[in-house]
Amino acid sequence: MPEEVSFTIVHNPEQALLDVVFVHGLTGDPKKTWTSKAGYWPDWMAEDHPDVRVCTFGYPASKFKKWIKKELDIFELAKLATEILCGKGVCKRPIIFVTHSLGGIITKLLLNHCHGSSDEQAAALAARTLRVMFLATPHSAPPLPQVVKKELPGWSSSHITALSGETTVLEYIRDTYGKYVASNENLKNVAYYESQRLSGVVQVVPMNCANPGISGTDPIPIEADHINICKPQSKESAIYTSVNRHIEQAKKLAADTPELSDHDTQIAAEGYSEKADYDRRDLWEKMNAADRENRYTYANSRQNSFARKYMSLGLQPGTRSDYDLLLSEVEQRFQAQVYFPLVCKGATEEEIDNAVQEKVIEPLANKKIGATTFGATNIQSAIYFLTEQCHIRWDTER
């Protein structure tokens, strides 16, 4: 297993139509995960698609047991992956991600982070992604009977429990990814699930868990167990021929699609004029549930001020886009660095307030986002506006 985050270029043609990036899962490895007795899958892709750049992204899965205990680290890994992939040019041309198991979760987080980013290359990465192939990725919490822990030591309860139930991380990732999918009309998601039981005993990711909840995406059964679904035994294997078909489709789309400019990628920011379905309580209910009712008058004043300005920008698409970029950045920072690691862990009000100031307000204050510079009060107002619009919350109530 790799002991650090890595990016390896398996095949690098001079004129590549698109990038194919393989992302392994827990207990996985950028080489072994994709290798069967018949050979190394990325090499086969390079042989069959000489006009495609084939790459692997790896992370120290052996250390993930420690990382997963703090949901923040999953978000941080996605940010680091964004920096590495953009640094390696995975933003310059159309992209396909081939992911196994929790590698699909990391990929969704990466794309959520890039979607609407004020960083032009990160936004380009999200806008240029044409396919995400999910091989036995759990989009909702899978059952974890004791036999799974026995057969897959890396899938101990600390891995999946932290990504489900108590902190609703999987739910948040799924909902946020759905917004990104809706913004990318060229993106197609393809999900597969194992039809065979691991060691003849259990399906680790059954069909219902492998469903990403995206319209038009119906999970496809593959005659393999959880470990071997990503190890085709030949180029005639169902998983290889299916992924191969989608690469061919994406190549045609890439050849027919004009190159996106960096300016074009900036319009991908999520609109926040409509309330989200995540938690439909109003601002007062959320502040009261978080024992912050004494701040409601100020919070409501700030969010109303922001809302009036935001809603008045409908005929000014450039500035409105900047506001959407700001709100997207604030939402991502609040969720990743305040809500999951602190609110969900029962942190004190002072700890939460300090994190909001240090992790959300200060990094964004007086920073140019698009063509607009926002002050600290604007950032604070944006936080309360997102609370009213049901995109963030300050408590763990449902």
C-alpha cells in the first residue's frame, strides 16, 4: 500500500483526447487493486486507447483507519487530491474517473470541492468530467455484519459508521454531489455492484447501497465479489467491456466538444435562490435548536441584508455568479471544517465560533472571488443566509 498520496501516469500520449483516472478504495493500492492474474487493467486501457492518458491516484489506505475517525480528514484528502490532479494537468481535457469502493466517495468529494470553486483549474476539473464509474461504491451506509469485519479487516466499523448514521456524512456527500451532477450536462454516472458474496457469505455493497440516487443511473450487476469486481480476468470481462464502451463514448464527445475556456468553467457555481431539501427548518428553528436563540435577531438581520442584495442581482449575471461562488466556498468550508468535525462531535459554542472565524471568515475576507471582493461582514451574512436557505445547520437535529 502507498504510504503517501500519489499520482502515476501509466500512459501519456503526446496528443491525448481525455484522461482516465483510476482511484482505489480502502485497503487498496494504485497497482494491486487493478491487477488480476491476467494482468494490470490500466495497461490494457492504454493498449486499447493509445489516444487516452491513463493515470492512477493513490492514498495511504493503511492509514485511513486513523483518518476516518475525523471526517474533516476526508474533506482534506479531497482538497489535497484536487491540488495534485490539477498540478498534473487533470483539468486541461475531458476526464473519466474509474473508482472502486470508497474511492468513489473520495472522487465525489473531490468533484464537490471543485464544483463552483473560485480556483479556475479546480472549476475546470469539475466542468470537464464526463464519466464517473462507481465499482461497488457505497452511496448509502451498507450493512456491516460481523462477518464483513472478519473477511475485510480494513472495513471495521470505524470506517463506515463514521460515514453514516450519526454524522450523516454519506447523506451530505450524496446531496451535494447531486447538485454538481445537475450542473454538468455532459456528465454520466455509471454504477456497478457485486452479485457474488464475499467468501460466499455476504455482499459488502449490495444493489441498494450501490445506487447513487441520480436519475437515470441504474446499478449494473457484475458477477464478482467486492474484492474482485475491480480485477477483470480478461478484456472480455463484463466490467472491462462496459468501462471500455463508456470510454469510447466519452472520446467521441470529447472530439466533438470545443475546448472549454477557464472563463466558461466559472459559470458552474450552484445557485442558492431556492431552499435546499437537506433540512427545511427556518433560521429561528435552527438557531434555537443549537442554543443560539440569543443571536437570532442579529443573524436574521444579516441574512435578510444578504438576501436582498443577492436576489437583486438576477439581471447582473457576472456579479451573481461571484456571489454563488462565494456561497459555494462558504458552504464547503463550513461543512468540512466546522459542522462535521466540531458540531457533530459536540464541541463547545466557543470552539465552534473560533473555527467559523478562523476556518471560514478569515480565509475568505477581502479575498477576490471572481471579480468581487467580500468583507468579513459579507462572509458572516453569507453563513446566516445559507442557514436560512437550508444549506447548512448548527445542530445535529433532523
